[in-house]
Amino acid sequence: MTDTVESTETTTSISTTTITNPASIALYNRGPATAIFTPPASCLATLTSKSDMYIGHRTTGYFDPACYPASTTDRGLAGWDLYYYSPAQCPSGWASATRLVSSIGQGGTFLTIGSETTAVVCCPSNFHYFGAGHQCQSAFTSTSSTLIYITPTMNGNNQWTDTSLAAPRTLVATADPDYNVFNDGIPIFYQESDLAAFARATSSPSTSTPSRAASGTASPTSRASASSTSSTGLSTGAKIGIGIGIPLAVIALGIVGAFFWLRRRGMQRVNQMELQDTSTVTKAPTQYGGENHIISELYSDTPYDPHLPRVQYELPGGAAERR
């Protein structure tokens, strides 16, 4: 958006103005919406009945500010004729319904869209782009539909009344292609350099930044939920638990191993002491000449000969008898 020339064209009784000055175009910017805005469920569940049925806002009717991202400018009702958010993403549950190529306009005034800028109109789920710069529309597709709506009115102080959702009205409408629900959509402008800011501002990993290729109709389903994407990495808490648990397990195994080793060593010492106390003498005392001889009942230097007569000996002090 480098052009700075503003032009006015007149065709018969219709006058159009095209704004090309970037500073003048910025006056219609309602503000940034880098984080994905999530409107309350009541924005789609409860309609507003004025001249027709709509959600959020429609022409000069009642406006529910909770259904739109916060605005940094206040241009009153005139601000709804032509506006956009930048840099911004489509709200949660809304989708790109159309891409604006060269300009966006309403009421004879048009804003030039630069070649580096992507501009789309976001509409609620099951709504399609209707035209007029930012209008969205949804037609009944069932044989009968029950509508829940409120009917706000304005008092003498220019204040809206009967806007409570506590006691809404109901209407059973027969399917008719001419019976529609309208909505002032959300035009968003962004450039390639804004995508990094969208990634930082988006807290949910399953949400995506706006696509540069916009479809012709709004998606009938909402964005994919976060449950469809699972993370294969370990959480920080799990990593901390593993880092603490492994050293503790090693220390515990070391203590148990040392306990059994000391216990076994002590039992070996006790067994050795008992073995020394109860060992059997296998050699004859030196006074019996048992230097290296195995003990017999009595010791004799004479070899045994079975052919010789047997001589019986007694201990000293007794007389030997030969038989």
C-alpha cells in the first residue's frame, strides 16, 4: 500500500470514493487481533430480531460487543459501514468466507488493498459471504427450525432495552430460501511478516493462522479441536521426575548391595573362627614320635606280619603276656 492518491468516480447518480493513502486507510482499522478471539456461545445460539434476524451486529441494529474482538477506535454507528482488523486472525469457530483481492468497500467508499496484504472476510460456521464489503448470511436448510432470539428496543435516552438473554423468545420458522440470518462479518488484513506474531500469540497448538488461499464459502464445521493433535514429547514435570528418580534408584541399589556384602563377609569370618576351634588333630604329638605320621590307635616300629605270632602289649605298668 504505497499509493497516496485518492480518487473519486461518478457514474450517473452513484458516487464512489477509493482511498489509497495508507494513513487514511488506517483510520478504518478497528485494531489488532493477533491472538485467536473466542466469542461466547450465546453469539450464535441467540439471535437478534430487528428489521431481520441477525447475530452480533447488522446495519444500525443492536450491537453485542462480546461477539467481536475489542476495538481500539470508536467511530460509533458509522464505524460499521466500513472497517477491518489488522493484523488479525479469524475468531474461533469462524472461517474465511472469501478473499478480497484489490479493495473492500461499503456505501460507495472503498479501501485499496496492497499487493503484500492478504484480506479475507471471516464468517461464522455455516455462514457464507453475502457481499456489501463484510456481510455474511445463512439460510435455513431444514424443514422447520426453532429460533431463539431477543427483541431489543431503544428508549428516549438512546439506550437499548430488552437485551437480556434470561427470557428469550422462540420462533418456529418453515424452511424458505428467502428466510435468512445475517451477520456483520470480520474483515481481517495481514501480511507475511505478521504470521510470526500469530504463532507467538496463539496459545493452542491446534489452531492455525489464516490461509493465503481463501475458499468461496465458509466451512460448515469449526476448527479442529486440540484433542486431534497429540504431543509425543515428555512434559517438563515428567523429565524432572525421571531426573530425580534415576539417581535415587541407583543410590538405593548401592545401599542394598553394600548391606548384603557386609553381611556375607561377617558370616565368613564367623565360620572361619568356628572351624579353628573345632578342627581335628591329624598328626601325633611329638612325644609319641608323630612328626609326620598318621595317628593309629598305638604306634609301633615293627611292621605287621600275619605269619608271626601275635603279641599283645599293655600300657606301661602292666606285664606282657605272649600267647
